[in-house]
Amino acid sequence: MATFKVSLKARLILEDRGRILLLKQTKPNGGNYSLIGGTIERREYALESLIRESFEEAGVRLTPSDLSLVHVLHKRYKKRGKKHRIVLYFRAHHYEGEPESKELQKFENVEWHPYNSLPSNLTGTVRHVLKEYGRGKIYSEMEK
């Protein structure tokens, strides 16, 4: 049986009045817009990871009861050999704090964008997930 590596990530869909919060990456990090979140560390659960990342990246305070799982993405990488990534997307029903970039070396800014006017330079993954999420789909796949 062939083996392959799987990485696990958690991302936040933070909405307010028809807008979504996006992180604007610095140019060395791609210069695109992405969502809050990152890799779930070895001894963390998904919600712990997302709560930590939300505060570290954007100063947003969350509790587990604020979050609901809304989408799962299975991403397979063609060029990276046998690598797969599972990304869990959670929507926050409530949050505290005024979002701002806390990791200026990675993200130059945080910005609210209306769903009907998303920036053209969203990462491909974010564009895919928001489209599927908007359709009410809980699960999707993509290959990169």
C-alpha cells in the first residue's frame, strides 16, 4: 500500500453585514488575499488552532462556541508527490476585537470586502472555497 503525507489546516470565514474579512499578504508572501488560519499543530485540535491563529494574525478573539464547521476542502498536489491537504473552514457567529494585521511580515493589512465585489487577486483556493461555500456545499476537492 502506498503512503502519502496529509497536512491539516483550519481557516476562518468571518462575515459582517454581507462582507468577508480577508488578509492582504505582503508581496514576498504572494501579495494575494487569503483567509485567517493555518496549520493545526501537532498537539492542537482544529478549534484551538483557529482560535490561536485568529488572535495571532488579526487580533480577533473567538471561543469554541462562536465557531461552526461550514466547509471541508480536500486538496491534492500533483507536483509535490504524494501530498494531500485537508482544510477545515469554520464560520464565526460572534467575535471580539477590531481586526488588524498582527503579523506585518506576512500580512500588510486586513480588509472587509463585500461578497459581490471580491478582489481579483484572491488565492485560487480561497476563490474556490468561497464559491462552493456560497452554493451551500459542505465538501469540495481540488488539485493543484
